[in-house]
Amino acid sequence: MRPGRLGELFGIALPVVQGPFGGGLSSVELTAAVSEGGGLGSYGAHILSPEEITDLVARLKARTRRPFGVNLWVPLEDEAALRPTDTELAAHRARLKPYYDELGVTPPTAADLAAARPDYEAQVDALLAAEPAAVSLVMGLPSRHLVAEARRLGISLIGTATTVEEAVALEQSGVDAIVASGSDAGGHRGAFLRPVRESLVGTFSLVPQVADAVSVPVIAAGGIADGRGVTAALALGADAVQIGTGFLATRESGASEVHRRTLGTPESRTTVLTRLFSGRTARGVPNLFVRDMAAYEDEVPPYPVQNALMQPIRRAAAAAGRADCVNLWAGQAAALARTETTAAEYLAKLVEESTSATATTAG
Ligand SMILES: Cc1cc2nc3c(=O)[nH]c(=O)nc-3n(C[C@H](O)[C@H](O)[C@H](O)COP(=O)(O)O)c2cc1C
């Protein structure tokens, strides 16, 4: 496994990026362990305040001198305009009442909901000032200001594309590398030019088309969980891979025990796309909540309102070890994940397996 063009960009030994996890599932331990192990560790910071971002980057820098990335969600314009009325909000809350009651949590107030929208511009400024080696974005393009400042400060920008058109737009915006995120991937879909349902291209189809369309390094993401997947992605034209679910299963991950224990099981061979947990489409293992609420898939309010309405339920369920109503984000290769390994052991295994898969394909 050679470092390739992404390795050269960051001075890292392995062409492996640990996918960032938003919603509080990243951990400083995992990000630092992956960077120390020769990959590019990442941290999902989209729910953090600017002050928390400053503190986070300081803690990461204290743990590793190797490069790492911090990820933000670009706000989707049309979603921001879709605010539910008070009557609609009451209906959404009423629908979730049995879950609030059962878990003994209080539904968020109107003030909680108003505070739920992070100030993206302030997050960007805090992140630039903290100077991580990489800033990665999902769900949109970087502003001119972000591109110019990142260049001035020597910070690399990584964008995320779910279609060829998004990859081309990202390259034109000035990013240094592009994650080609196939619909196999766990977590939220990052589509920003067309609706999600028109942007569901599988990793095997997306990666070679993006590699043909752009000249910056391409990072394949979605359904890669072992060395065979790494070798396949590199053969498809990727310069590196971004692995999410596989790293989420490792010991250092910030995922709850109930979430981690679901990965690597036969049950995790089945995943679905759902808006029910956050108001944005994401892939995870279906549970009782997803099945019970299936009729409301198209009716729940957009992010961040549904995300805020669900937060007390998700948190209480995770803390209580209740797999039936927590969001079990996972990609389509989740059953290949190994929950008993550390990040360093997992990286070593990826190298060993990829080397063997490359030898096999070479005949
Ligand atoms: C729990 C979870 C949270 C995620 N959160 C983010 C995020 O905040 N930002 C982002 O760019 N990608 C996010 N992703 C996507 C991953 O970074 C990565 O691209 C994806 O997991 C790769 O597919 P895989 O899960 O099949 O390995 C998330 C994925 C998971 C599983």
C-alpha cells in the first residue's frame, strides 16, 4: 500500500483516511491513533461551537504531531428556509411523545430548537484560526473566503462529492482533494447539487467516474472495510480510501457500546437510508424505531429541527444501551467490521490484506 498523491499532500505513510463522525461520535483518541498509525485521522465537528472547535484542535495537537483533519457540514440553503410552523412542530413533538415518555426525557423547547442551528461561518473562522492540517467539508462547496484563507495558512481543503457533477464543482471551487462518497457509505448522505434520491451512486460506479473527471487526488469512501476493499478502490482510480464504519467499530471510537456492538454482526448486513433521526438522509442499521416510524419518513421536519427533536431520545437510548431507538449509523460493509481491534491493529490488518489482495489480482 503506497502513500500515493494523498500521502504526498499530507506527508502520511498510508493512503487511508479515517472518516470523520459527526453528532458526537468522533473521539480525540481515535483521530490521534489513526494519524499516529500513518493514516489521516479526522474529527467531525459540525455540532461544536467555535470555542469548542478551538479547544478540540488544541487537544488533538497535544495528542499527535502528525496531520489530522476536522470536518464541518456546509449548511444547505433550501433546508434553512423550510421552518415548520408552531402547529406542525406540535404534531412532530406529539408523534415522538411515546418515546420521550418511555425514556423519561423532556422534549426540547422552542428555545432549544432555535439554538440548534450552528453558526457555520463562526465555526469556519475558529477552525482556520486553529490551523489543523486539513479541513474537510461535506454537503456543499467552500466559500471563496475559506479557500483563500486555507491557502494562505497552508491548510489543505478536502471536499465530499456524491456525484461526478459535485466533484467537478468542488474541483472548480479550489479544494485540494475530493472524497468520492458512494451510496454504500454509513452516516449522512452529502448530496448538495441534486436531491439525495438522485445522487445515490454506489462506490464502485462513482470512483472511476470521479477519477476521470477531476485532476486533484480522489479519496474513495463507502463500503470499504478491509484490505480487499482498499485494493479495489485503488484499482478503480482512487488515490486513497476513507473508511468510516470500519474505524467506528474500533476500541478508540466515540460510538456508544450498543452502536459498536451492532457492527460486525450478521444483523448489520442490512442497512437503510432514513431521515427519521435527524431530518437528513443517512444510512444505518434499521431498528424498532425506524420500523415503527416508517410511515413518517417524508413527513419529519428538515435538519436541524428533527435532529434537535430526536437528540434527547438518541442520547438517552445510547446511555441506556437501548438499540431499539438509537441511530445505528453503518455502511453496507458493516458486517466486515471488527469490534475487538484497536485503530493501530486495524491499520496493520488493512495493509496486510491489501498487499495480499494486490498480489492475488496481479496473478
Ligand atoms: C457514524 C457516522 C458519522 C459520520 N459523520 C460524518 C460527518 O459528520 N461528516 C462527514 O463528512 N462524513 C461523515 N460520515 C461519513 C464517513 O466519514 C465516511 O465517509 C463513511 O463512513 C465511509 O463509508 P463506510 O461507512 O462504508 O466506511 C459519517 C459516517 C458514520 C458511520
